[in-house]
Amino acid sequence: MTKTFDHILVPYNGTAGSEKAFRKAISLASSIQAKITILTCLEERPTFGFFKTKTNKQEFEKERKLVEKQHLKLEKFSKEHNISCSSKIVKNGLASSKIIEFAKQHNADLIITTRTKFSSRYEKQHYHSTVENMFRNAPCPILIL
């Protein structure tokens, strides 16, 4: 019998939905001995039009530190369940593109996510959601909860 999924990618944004996806990944990974990668895409938001200010950079840094704390908690939880888990924070313009790019570069075998109502302006114009863009362009299967 061959292993179907060795590497599970969980896009994580701190919502209840992403927490649910992480829990499902833990459950699945424990039964098939897969590793999990948690990926959070942070967006730098300029305050005044197109210009990034010192305040923007400070706010981004605060958000990054908060996400790092969340990742540490998730990694600790996975360790308690004997599951190999790593995490990554990336800056993005379009979350779904970064998730797809990461999945390709790191040979993810499965992406576990949930459908949410949050999406960027660009995604709203061209796709109905981040999940739809991932579904159309992902290099591997996607489990949508």
C-alpha cells in the first residue's frame, strides 16, 4: 500500500474556519503519518493611497508577531499529537496565488481549507473567492470543509 498524502498544506488566517481545517489536517495526518505545513498570507496595506508609511510597517510587524504566536500554539498542539508540523508566513498581494505557488514549490499533496466570505478586491473582480481560485489552479487535490 502506498501513501496517498505525505504533505498537507493548511492555509491559516486565524478564523474559526481555518482552525477547523487545521483540526481536520491533524486528524488526517495522524491516521496516515503525513506532515503538515501551516501557511499564513499577510498583506501589507498602505494607509494613504499607494504609499507605505512607517505606521504601515509597524502594523504589519505587529500582525506578523501575532501570527507567529498562533503558529507556535498550532505547532505545539501538533507535537502533542506526534505530528510533524511547520509553519510559514508570507507577504502577499493575492492570497490564493501565494498558496498555489507554495503548494507547487513545496510539493504539497493536499490542501485543506474552508470557504470564507473574506477575499481581496482583485479576487472579488476575477473569482468569487480565494477557494475558487485555488480550486481552479491548485497543483494537488483540495479538501474544502
